Amino acid sequence: MTAGSRGAFVGRPGKPGRSRRPGHPARPGRLGTPRRRLLLALLLPGLTLYTLFIVYPLVSALQYSLFRWSGTRQSGFAGLANFGDLFTRYPLSEQVWRALEHNVLFFVGTMLVQNTAGLTFAVLLHRSRRGKRFLQTVFTLPHMVSPIVVGYLWSAMLNPQFGVVNATFRAVGLDALAQPWRGDPNLALPVAICVNAWQWIGFPMLLFGAALAGIPEEYHEAARCDGASAWHTFRRVTLPLLTPAIGIVSVLTFVGNFNVLDLIYSLEGSQGNPAGATDVLGLLFYRTAYQNPDANAIGQSSALAVCMFVLIFGTALAASRVFRRMEDRLK
């Protein structure tokens, strides 16, 4: 037996060795077991919390929505009847569409105000070197505060009698601009949009800023050499390369706006005052579950929760695919 043939056999003395083909490493066997155990130990706490607080409530809501309830007691299988009540039974049949409309307006307004301003500030800070870190910190501080605290803070500031906003207008002689900001049905929702944008403007600004930092400067230099103006460079070069960041910001904004509850609640109360002008799906779910005189409140509120999940998850998934295709076209 030659030396080369001996190297093709692996085994302990006294036992026939098993051949191993060249270029194929031995299986990790027991060597990989501690690593797998460590990974499992690190993942298990997070997976347990996710299952307990996310998966279990979703499955429970789906189950509850398929039954009739008498208070807290199930009174029989209902099938899709609870879902039908949302769209055929007054007043839910009117409140659902009104709340959905307000959610759509809230999302559109947030995209126009918050994300547009966030992109503008990100571009300005990207070109500036002085005070950049300080301004980034200032813009991101508000979204570290609880939305319900922000809502109560702004409800006091916007109070028509002793609020600082109207007091400032009167102090500088602009009495005509002093308005009942939270009491006018035409102003209440735009005010809520602006308050929400004030709190979260730092989030898109940071994401857009990180995306701008990742764009090679050679692209902008090439555009300037071709005679492109600053606006055309931004429109034709910078903005298309920001598509991944725009997609992430848009999807997260949609999910957050269609789940909004605490900010509107602290600004206008559980009824979406004034006269339902700020009523959203989150508030409607809260009232259906906890302020509903109907004995089947659990079934109706669970059906609404399932509809909200399907709407938000489905739209976010579709939007993610659209933005992914847009990214692929840029490659």
C-alpha cells in the first residue's frame, strides 16, 4: 500500500477506516452541537416574547372573531357574521369607513409633511458640516418621548384660552391666527398630522441621511461636469438612488399611521373629537372593545382587529414588493 493510498483511509487502529473523498470536509458532528445550542439559547428568549405578545394575540383575535359572545362568555360559532356586522350594522357600518378615510388622510398628510421635511433636512445636513450632530440630536429627541405624553403636551399648548400658541399670536398682534385648533372639525386632523410629524420627523431624516452618505460622490461630480444644475442632479441622480430608503420610510410610515391610537387619544379623546373628525381605526377598535354596549363586543372588536391586520400586512407586503422591483430596475 502506498503512502497516497493510506491517506485515503481514516479510522482508528483495529477498525476498518472509511474513505473520504478529496475536497469534502468531514461533517461537524459533535463539534457543531455547542454552537447550535448557544444560538438556540440566544434566540429562545426573543422567540418566546415574540410568540407570547405577537403571535398568540393574533391567533386569539382570529379565534374570538369567529364566535358570538355574551359578555366574556362564548355563546356559539358565528363564522363570518362578526365581520359582516362591521359593514352592515349601524353605527359600525358608518364608523368603519369614516375611520378608514381618516387613516388614509393621516398617512397622506404624514408622507407630505413629515417625510418631505425629513428628506429636506437630511439633504441640508448632509451638505453642512457645522452643527450637524447637534441638529440631528435635536430633531430625533421628540420621538424618544411617548406619543401619549406628546399628545397631552400639545393639547395644552393648543388650548384656545391659555395655550402658548394662541397667546404668542395675540402677543405679536396676529389675533386673527388664534384658532380653536382642536375644536374646529376642519383643523383637528391637520393639527394631529402636524403634531405627529413634529414628533417623528427625526426618524426619516436619519434614514435619508444614512442613504445620502452611501451615495458615491463621483455620481454628483459626473452630473455637474455634464452641466446639470443642483435641482436636476438631485432629481435625476440623488432621488432615484434613495429609492430603497424611500421604500423603507414609506412602509414604516404606513404601518405606524394605520396603527395610530395613543396620539389621537391624548389629543382628542376616545371619540375622535370634534364630531368624529379625528376618528381612526385604532380609536374605533378601542371603543368597540371597551365602550360598546353590545354583548358581542369581543367578537366585533376582534373582527375589526383581524381586518386591520390583513389591511396593514397586505398593503405593506405589496408596497415592499413594488419598491423592490423599483430597486431592481436601478441595478
